[in-house]
Amino acid sequence: MQTVADYFGSMVFDDRVMRATLSAEVYRSLKKTIDQGAQLDLSVANAVASAMKDWAVSKGATHYTHWFQPLTGITAEKHDSFITPAPDGRVIMEFSGKELIKGEPDASSFPSGGLRATFEARGYTAWDPTSYAFIKGKTLCIPTAFCSYGGDALDKKTPLLRSMEALNRQAMRILKLFGNKNVKCVRTSVGPEQEYFLVPKELYDKRKDLIYTGRTLFGAKPPKGQEMDDHYFGVIKPRVAAFMDDLNEELWKLGVLAKTEHNEVSPAQHELAPVFSTTNIATDHNQLTMEIMQKVAARHGLVCLLHEKPFAGVNGSGKHNNWSIATDKGVNLLTPGETPHENAQFLLFLCAVLKAVDDYQDLLRIAVATAGNDHRLGANEAPPAVVSVFLGDELTAILDAIENDLPYSGTKKKLLKLGVDVLPLFPKDTTDRNRTSPFAFTGNKFEFRMLGSSNSIACANIMLNSAVAESLKIYADRLEDAKDFNTALHAMIKKTIKDHKRIIFNGNGYDDAWIEEATLKRGLLNYPTTPDCMPHLMDKKNVDMLTSHGVYSEKELASRCDIMLENYCKTVVIEASTMIDMAQKQIIPAVEKYAASVARAAVSKQTLLPDIDCGYEKELVKTLSCLTAQASAKTAALKAALEKVRVASSVTEEAFAIRDGLLPAMNELRAVADEAETRTAEEFWPFPTYGELLFGVR
Ligand code: ADP
Ligand code: MG
């Protein structure tokens, strides 16, 4: 029998395959490009392309594609076959170095936020040799970046790679100051935990809201939700287990390190966590994971819902972005070490993160802002929209002692001199199971928990890497000029703690009192919705920081701001239109039909038995008629709100009209419709209920 070890990565053109199929010289050049970003010359590219093609064809591939991540948030591909006509009428399979390195998809329909006039619609894709090529179906997929001819990034990978480089640059300066001579580069690594729902396909197919918007727009609360806490880590049902087995196999073949799987809090909700990897690979793999989840679900008669809030009343889905920084020698820079030097270095990196999160709270919030995620943040189930950092009591106490020149009351009770003393041993705080913090230190990494389940993790990591690079830059500038390194270091760490301790919060993030304290006493930002936060992307301090590290140009930022607001608007407008459609064509007619049948029953009863007063039927018909009248009025109000959105003169105005007018109107229509559902006989209700959807997979 084939074991996992036999087929793991079998569809990936990875280091093993490269070694086996490339000449020693070509392999060396390619490796240099991968590790150090060296230019690849065409003869090497030709050799790699040819080996890649032979390998792919031997695995049954017929096509290749440049696989990229445009600003739609999903991946894009355009397949070209390898076939080239031969003079004798047959075909040969060909793939050149030029085709490997650069592609020119006709990409005029991808969002560019004004970066690309339609007359120069042809963006180009450029191979990212740091992420391995792989075979999906019958297609060799080559991970690529996507840019306009002017060189503007039109995708999520380009700024992600730039942000990794920015962090590498600044972290290397710091490591040099600490005397780390043999480190060649620093990389950030990420392990994204992915939440999702599974519902039966035949039920999904009957709900226009799920089909058009990925979430339910109507639905009365079922008698049972998640209140028994009996789903979280519960026994996995056989049908779900079969899905997970199949999913793991597909992912493993693609080299995705799928590791942990379990049931989540809500019924029908599950999670998959991979072993962490380098950020850009983790990002590619997470995109692949989401895609494969949907494909495999279909094979099992299921639909995988990746929406942040598919059901009201039970938990939505997020993505926990576990993030850390490590050297090419495998040293995690967020792990306390054993020598005074290592400890001081650890504290400096820790402080860099604290400072980054405090200085750029807005960018972190913006990175996770979508219409879908707005339903979670601040809804007492996901971290709040206010960004804060959980450090745990022990580490907080150590920082406190350093700030105030107090003896640390841990093991040794003495003053800590950074760079001279060893940090007291502190246990990993057990309260790191605190799930309410948006940004938690969990011993050797930070867990950023505000991401939505359908989000690409690229944006969050771009902002995180850039903001930390900025802290490190400020530190390096100062330390490089310092007369006495240890004194300067100590002073700087103290100053960071003093200036940024307001961002540290170890308590319950779901508590309303915290939001009050955070905003009123600590002056932290609270942007509950996408329209609230998104315009701040263009605040001077943000533009200055991101452009100074070469992560984005100002033009690229402006285009992204527009695209993200546009996305928000389009998403909610589709939802509102779907609600109007369902209310008019399904819900109101169903309630009317039921009312008519009750009325008919009453009339025939009274014909038969004139003495009966049919009080119950009369009351019910009255209630139902009242509900349909209300539903129709609320539908009309929703249409009016939609009209207001349509006449808005800018995308920002449109977004605010949605926040203030459209979304409230949607909620009002939903409330009436859900009430009607509870009063309408089951056989009349036009689509599957919450109960059926949430408990339908057996
Ligand atoms: P838990 O959060 O349940 O304690 P783990 O800490 O083992 O579980 O891991 C959660 C996720 O964090 C996994 O995807 C794991 O690979 C990832 N992870 C662990 N260490 C690191 C690290 N140094 N950098 C980035 N991610 C990491
Ligand atoms: Mg975790």
C-alpha cells in the first residue's frame, strides 16, 4: 500500500525533483535564484522549463498556466496546452524558458483600481521561483506575480514578497548589531488555521442566498444552535471524516502540510491547520487549500462554505494567522534564548512587534476588512475590531519590571540589565488559550486572529511584515549610531514599553467594558466597519511607511483602497438584491399561500359546522397577512435604500450609504421574514431551514 510519505508532494516540482531532473549546473543557478533572488539567465530557464514539462507530462499534464492572485482575492489561471504542431502532422509537447518566466494573460477584466487603462490592458505575470510549481488536474501551475506594463503590482503576491524583503533588510541590520555573523537572511513564517462550514449540496442548491452570496440572508433560529458546546472537538461524523481524508490526500500530493483537523464551535463548522511555512508559500498553499476544499466537498455531495458569517446566531469563520520571524539557520527570533544576548535580542524583536501593532493598528484592521468579516469583528464571537496584544501575565510583568527599573519578582528578584543578565525563566502563559485577543503571543509566535475565513492571508502579512520592518528600521538607525550598545538598547526597550504598553491587554476582549477602556482611556482605534477603516489606508503616516519600504507605491495604495471599497459595495449590493428577489418571489408568496390555505380551511370548516367560530384560523390569517404586509413594506424600503446607493457619486459615499442605509434595511426585512418563517407551516416554506442546513450532514 502507498503510504503518505510515498505520495506527499508527488504533484510538486520541488527540490527533490529539481535535483533529480536538472543538471548540477542548472540546479545550482536555480537554487541561487530561489535563495538569493539572483537573476536567472535564459539558458537556465530553458533547461528548467524543459525538465518541468517532461516531469509534468509524465504525470499526465497536458497544459500549463501561470497561477496568480489578482485583487479579486481568489486565484486566476489561463491554461495553455504544451502542444506544438510538428511538420509531419503530429504534435510535440513544448515549453520554453520564456513561457516559464513571463506570461501575458489578457487581463483587462481584473480589477486594477485605475492602474491600467483598457488600451494597455495586457498585464504580465512573472514566475516566483520561491514557490514550487505544481500539477492541479491536468495542468502544470506556475506561481507568478501579476503586474501592469508600467510595473505596478496588480496582485497580492508582489507586495507580499516586497514586504518580506523589507523585513529581511531591517532584521538583518539588527542581527548584525547583535553579532550574528553567519545569518544570510531572515524570513517570516506563517501557519494559517482555516475554518469552514460543510452543508449538504442538495439543500444548498435550494437557497439563492447561498448560491449568490455564500451566506444565508434569511433564516429563523433553530431550536438548537451551539449552546450545548457539543460540537467543538466533538467526534467527527463519518461523512465529514471521509471528506477530510480525501482533502488531506489531495493537499498532501500538492505538498501542503495539512496537519490538524477538528470540529469547531458551531454545528457544521470545522477547521484545518497546516504546519507553518515561509509566508509566501503559506499564502499560496492557503489559497490552494480553500480551492481544494470546495472541489473535494463537491465530490462528497457537500458544499464548503468559506464565508465569514454563513449563519446568523452561531459562530462565523475566521482564519488564525500564526506568524513568526526566523533566520535561515532556523532560529526563531520570537523565542526567548538562553544567553543574555539572545534574550535581549528576543526582547527587541518582541518590542518591535508591540510598537508595530500599536503604530499601525489601522493597517491591521484594514488588512482584514471585508463586508463578510464586518459581521464577525465586534460580534462577541471573534476578536473585536479594536486591535490589542495579549502577552500573558508573566511576560507583561517582565516588561513592567524593565520599564520601571523594578526587580522582577520571578525566580531571581533582581534588576534586569538587558544584554547582561539572563531573562528569568518564565513559563508559557497558560491563558494563551484566551481566544478573545486579536493578536496573541503564544510562546514563540504571534497569532493574529482577526482574519476572515475567505480572506487571502497576503494582506494581513503584508501589513504585519511592513510595520515590523518599520520598527526594526527605527531601532537599527538608533543602535548603529549608539556609543554604548547595551545602554542604548536598554533605553530603547524601556521607551518602547512605556510608549506602547497601552496596546497590551490580557483580559477578555469580548467584554464591552474593554471596548470602552480601549477607546476612551487608552485611545486605541475602533473601526467597526470596512467604510470606517478603509479610507485610512491613505493616511499620510501609512502611505509614508509603506512607500518608504518599497512595499507599495502611492498609486498602488490608492488603487487598492478603491478596489477594496468597491468590493465591499458590490458584495452588499448583491446581497440586498438577492434579499429582494427572495422576499418577492419566494417568501411573501409562500406566506400568502399558507394564509390562503388556512382561510380556505376555515371557510370549509364553517360551511360544515356553522357553530365553530374558527378563532384560531382567523387570528393566524390576520397575523400572516400582517407579516406579508410588513415584509412587502420592508422590501420596498430596501429597494429605496438600494436606489440611494446606486446614485452615490463616489465609492466612499456609496460605502457609507451601505453602512447607514442599506445594511439596516436588510436587517429589518430579515427580522420580519424570520418571524414569518416561525409562523408558517413547514411544507409551505420555500427553502431549507437553518435546522436542516446546520444539522443536515449526518
Ligand atoms: P495551538 O495554536 O493550538 O497551540 P500550535 O501552536 O501547535 O497550535 O499551532 C497552531 C499553528 O501555528 C499551526 O499552523 C502551526 O504550524 C503554527 N505555528 C507553530 N509554530 C509556528 C511558528 N514558529 N511560526 C509560524 N507558525 C507557527
Ligand atoms: Mg491556535
